[in-house]
Amino acid sequence: MRIRAAVIVDPAPATLTRENLALVEVPFQFWRSQFGGPGVGDGSGNARVAEGLPGKPDMHVVPAGHYAFLAPCSAALAAAVPRICTDVPAGFDRAGFHRELNAAVVKHFREQLAVGDR
């Protein structure tokens, strides 16, 4: 089975180098946090990764920190682990963002996978 499309979401910059990114030959979306966070630094590393991507990926910069990519927290989880449930900046709409993210990812895969069916 061959991969025909991909989505990369706020990776740790050290995991993606220009050399291994040059091997990516499928259409992909790249999502990154503007403000970074634990595991991804201040966001500048992912900006550098984005600049080194081959082709013309569908780029998205989310005006939030890294934890915004985690699913919205329940009240119990927010009380137990506030670090991963507190967004940067304060007031960021994580639930709204996930609706947009999910819709964009589904659209990307539908568009890219339909190309091979033609």
C-alpha cells in the first residue's frame, strides 16, 4: 500500500530534517503552533521546518501553543492536569479550533485521495 497524502501536526523540530523532508513526495498539510510549548520549543523550530518543506504544502499556523492540538479537556482532566488544558494565549477557543482542524484535514484527504480515483 502506498501513502497518497499526509498531515503533519506540530512535530518536534528535531524529528524532521531537510534531508528526510526531501523524501516526502505526497501532498500534505502542515500545522504548527505559533507559540510552541513543551517538546517543540518556542515555535521557531517548526517555522524553520515549514520553510524547508518540499513542494507547496497546505500550511497552517495556529495562533496558540502546542497543547491546543490536544483534544479539549473535560473539567476533571483540566483539574487533574491543568498544564495541558490551559491554552496560550488565554481565551483561545480549543473546541472551535478542533472543529476547524478536523474539517480541514477531512477536506484535504478527500481532495487528495479523490485525485487518484480519476
